[in-house]
Amino acid sequence: MNRLESMSVLIAVVDAGSLSAAARYLGMPLATVSRKVAELESHLKTRLLHRTTRQLSLTEAGASYVAACRKILEEIGEAERAATGEYASPKGQLVVTAPVVFGRLHLVPVVAEFLAHYPDIEISLMLTDRVVHLMEEHIDVALRIGDLPDSSLKAMQVGAVRRVVCASPDYLATHGEPATPQDLSGHACITFEALESTGAWVFETGKSGVSVPVHSRFAVNTAEAAIDAAILGVGVIRVLSYQVAHALSQNALKVVLEPFESSPLPVSLVHKGQAPLPLKLRAFLDFVAPRLRARLPL
């Protein structure tokens, strides 16, 4: 039994939450992952994991053993990075993901500047509006918009964005400007599935939220399509503030219902938090975070 490899497999199982997810992340057959964990338990003569059909959790012995494994593997990794010169200068490849429009408008310009400063680092940028699993898809850094669930991931807030309701000046001139969220019942709305329900929008009134049914005249699956339709006068949209910044600056759209906006959504850089951080990742975070904060004030 290769004990270090088995330790790595065990940690992957714990971080991924299941044997099958760890197998996908590691690119190993599920049977191999299961066997390596079983070999560790046989070697230690103790059970490390509680397994049920729905979830997997560590035993008390497993929790202390995994903590020790992390420390051992981190020290080995640090020694190897020092030996290969990774701590001498940042180098290597980083895989980064971000929402499509945010990535194009904000992250790409900052990454271009970063690459000019660090010629030995390569970046693979995945722009997608779905939530990407860092472990399973081998992601080093993810930019996330919204409140983050509790997890073992490390997050660094770099700003905030608002949900805004807007429409074209021509549409508002023809149909009137809604004064309260309830007025939306008399308006044609353009809904964007990735942001919230296509049947109702939630607004803040005082300290509580209120769900307002909306008439989805046009449903789309990208923010760009929703914004284009709103500019053409199809109806009212609710999107994130950065997505319509250009249209607002050109007076192609106008914000309405501003007093009823929900709380701003945090924008965060999220990573797996390995310690110590590889120098390439530390360089990326230190370079990108202040530049995004300058673009996205809290």
C-alpha cells in the first residue's frame, strides 16, 4: 500500500463529500478509491468513515487522522515546491472561473494586467453562470456573486453588487413608471432564470422581504438577452447592477424601484485554502483582489 497516496485519496473523499465525487475529481475508478480507503482502515485497524446511502462523515478517529494527513501532505508539498523553485518566483498554471458577464467586463482586464506582470504564469479562464465545484473540476479560484454557504473553502470579499429593476425610457414613457413593487403586476417583465424565479421577484420593505408575482412576458436564459430585450422596449428587467452599467451610462435603460432594492450581494474570490498557498495563487489573489475592489466598491 502506498500510504501517502491513500492519505491523499482519503482527503479527497472527505473534501468532495462522497466516494464517487472523489473518484471523479481524482480521475480514478470508484472501486479503486473505495479500496484505498478500506486499505487504510485495515492498516490502522479502525473505521475512519461512517458510510450511509445519503451521506458520508468522519468517525472521531477519522477526524483526527485526516487532520494529521493534511499536515503531513502539506509539509511534503511545501518541501517539493521549495525544491522545484516555486517559492523563488511565481510560475505554473491557474484555473479560474467567473460568471460570464462579470468575467468579460471586470476579470478579463485585470487578468490581462496580471499576465503582463507575471510572465511565468498561465491562466485558464472558464466563464459560466453555473456554480462550479472547485474540487471536482480542478478549479484554483472561483469568483462568486452572492452569499456563500458554510464550507471548508476560503473566501475573500472584493466588493458588492445590487439587484436593480430597469426598463427603457421609451417603455416607461408608454406604460408608466412603477412606484411600488406591486405595480409590476401591470407591466410586462423580462425574466432571467439564472438570477431568481421567473414567476416572482423578492423586494425589501422595511426589515422584511416581500415576494411580488410578475408577468413574465419574455423569459430568457442569459443576462445579455434580457438586457437587449429591455433596451428594445419589451418590458422591465431585474438584473445585477454591473450587467447594465453600460446601458445605464448611455441612457438606454433607467433604474426604477430603487428604494425597494434588496441588500447588496457580496462578490468574493473563493479558493480551497491549502496551506501554505502556492506562490502563483498567492500572487494572483494579492494582485487581483485590490483591483476588483477598486472596480466594485462595497
